[in-house]
Amino acid sequence: MKSVLIVAEHDGSALNPSTAKTVRCAQALAADSIDVAVFGSGIDAVAAQAARLNGVNRVLSVDRAENAHPLAAVIAPQVAALAPDYRYVFGPSTTFGKDVMPRVAALLGVGQISDIMEVLSADTFQRPIYAGNAIVTVRAPADGPIVATVRVASFRAVAEDGSASVETATTDATLPTHTRFVELQSDTGDRPDLQVANVVVSGGRGVGSKEKFDLLYALADRIGAGVGASRAAVDAGYVPNDMQVGQTGKIISPNLYLAFGISGAIQHLTGIKDAGTIVAVNKDPDAPIFEIADIGLVGDLFAVIPELEKQFGG
């Protein structure tokens, strides 16, 4: 049996692009079948979108009120209940996947393979270590399911030209009573999800303050970009930690990454290595980020950003 179960990530109305990238990874296994499990409440539209992913054979719609919010403590037992029918159980290496998949592995009594960046064979994978400075080859045990997260920055999304079947699924999993949803707080508004945005505007300690980050938000809104930050900016209290890009934050792969006031610490560079084009603006000509930037500009970001906005009709 070489079937794959993928845990879909979505916001209740649309599928997160990380799911399509996880499917691409699963296709490299030459599996007998690829199923996508969608957990939520009122998720017909999400399930239908998952069914259009190329390479998917079946979508399992687990629609129940308890799944209205993506709580790992609630979803993981249901995933574990579905797992015995599969050799592989994959999730994206996003905030969602990093929350859910370790719990699934623990419930199944197996180790988790994290951040798969390449499939070498049915049981052998490559993943980055030491902040991406080395690549390690890992082999999964022959017994038990292989539970893993997929480094979505390493895979292209599959096309949405499939026609998989959608089936209603239920499990007998016992759900916890000690975990409940209280509220969701988000400062991103209508901006693209940082982990899947095609363009990202990011700021570092050089921005100077929480208030001055408004300049970056305005630029991002004008060009339809997501907004990120370095760890230094997060530690300084300029932005919340869910905006952090880097080894201890989010690994991203936008087509264009605009870095303002970011020096380029190694842990930050780990998070942007897969970006298509990196543009860096910094007053320090010796800033490490210039070593990996495709385009570097030595200058004051507070003078550069208004000039950029003018180019977009600002």
C-alpha cells in the first residue's frame, strides 16, 4: 500500500496554496493514490477546490461543528483515526502543519519527518538542517505510517485541472474537551498570506519603530504584497511574531522579496533562500544581506520607499 493522505490547510472558504504544493511532493512518491482530507464546518467550496488539484484521487470531507476552527488538539485525533489506511500522512510545513502534524505522529506512536524538500525514494527524503546550511538524507522505518511535513518553499503548486471525487468522511476519534476556540486576532487584514504571497515587503530593526512600519504596510497594500519582518524587528516589538521570517519564523518563497532595513542575519536568510528575486535596501554597504541580494541599494529606506510608491502612481 503506497497511498498518501494530505491534511488540507484552508481558511474556511478557500484552500491555502500550501496544500497544492504538498500534493506536488506526494506525486514524487509515485503513490497508488493521493487523498486530501478537509476538516472544517460548511466546507463544500473548499472540498470542491481540493478536488480540482491535479493528481488527487479522492477528497475526504470531514464536516462537523467541532472543526469550525483549525485547532490542532481537535483535528489531530481525527487525522490519526484516518491514518491506518495510508502509508504516508503529509501536511504542509506552515504554522498550521507544524501545529497539527507532530500531534498526529505522537498519537500514532511514530517519529515525524520535518521539512521534506526532496523525495529520493519511497522511504528516503532530504531535509535542511543547521539553518539550511546542510542537507541531511533521512530514511523512514519500514513499519508504521510515515508522518511528515513538506517544505512548501521547495515545491511548485500543482494545477487545478483535476476531477477527484468528494466523499463525506467520519471518524470515531475522541475529541478533547479541555481545548476550545476563544478568538482569532490578526493584523494582516486583506493582505496575502505571508507564506504563499508572490510578493513580500519585509522590514528589520532599521525601520526604527512600530509606527514607522506603517510605511511598509502602505507600500505592501499598494502592490498587493504580504508583509514580513526580521527577528530583530519582532524582538524590538515593532510587529507581532507571526510576521517573522527566518529559521525560527516562516520559510517563504515569493517571486519578489523586498527587504528594508534588514542586515541579513543567517537565521533570516534561511527563510528567504528560495525567493525568486531579492531586493535589499540598507544604509550599511557592508550589510550581509547584500551578499545574497539580486538587487542591492545602499540608501535610506525612508527616502527609497516614497520613490517606489511614486513608480506605482503614489
